[in-house]
Amino acid sequence: MTLSKIFKNTLLVLTACLVLSACATKKEITTGIDGSMQGDVYTGTDTVKYLADGVPDRVFFATNESILTTASRETLRAQAAWLRKNPSINVVLEGHADERGTREYNLALGERRANAAKDYLMTYGISSDRISVLSYGKERPVDSGSNPLSWSKNRRSVTVKAN
């Protein structure tokens, strides 16, 4: 092999490695000090309602994810504390998704999100008998826009009092 051919092959392998590593890069999700969205998860307060005084009723998720963020876990800890003080109240966890994806995919994703919230509440002592899970998928958006901010507001799990 000539030196030129070895150089070309090495350059080709390095280029391929760079391209593949760029494809595998995962977007990191961060939130600002004020709770605003930075990255892929909406954590602001303009769509947040309250389960109880000072206890937010919803948590938000990244695209195609059902993993709880740090902000989501903080909200769910507050919900669990309130639920422990109010043992007669049962809740329904409603899972939601944004408009992208099929109806079936989003219903399954909404269910995974609601179950992630349920599992977390259970780790803080809330009985599974007090928690129901319901997925609406993309059927009940809180923001009907078709842009990244709207989508991030719709990727959520909402805790509501059961009737």
C-alpha cells in the first residue's frame, strides 16, 4: 500500500467516526434558575394549575420520553406530601403527548408518562389503590400550536382529584 492510500483510508475512517458520533449525540435537557425551558422540556408556570394550594398538578417530559426530570420529581414529591396529609383523596394521573406521532403511539406514550408519575408517587408512600392512570395521548392539548414550545407544554402528566 502506498502512503497516499493509507492516508486516504485513515481520513475516511476518521470522517466516518465523526459522522457516527454526531448522530449518537443526545441532547441534554437543562432548566434555568427561573424554571424556564432550556432544551427540550417545558418547565414554566404559565400552564401549571394546582392540585392544592402551592402544589402544581403537572409534570413535563422530553420528546418521546417518559423519564421524569429533576423538576418533575420535585413536583411529584410535593404532591406525595400533600396526598399523605389527605388520605381520603384519590387521584387520576392523566398522560398526554404532543401532536406528532400516531394516535396509538401517543396513547401508549401518555400511559407510560402517567405510570412513571404513579411509580414515583408510590415510592413516597402513596398506595397504588389511590392512583388511577388514564392516557389521552394527543387528544387533549393544553396548547394547540404546532411549534416546539406548544409541543413541550403538551408532553405532560396531570394529577387530578378522582370523583
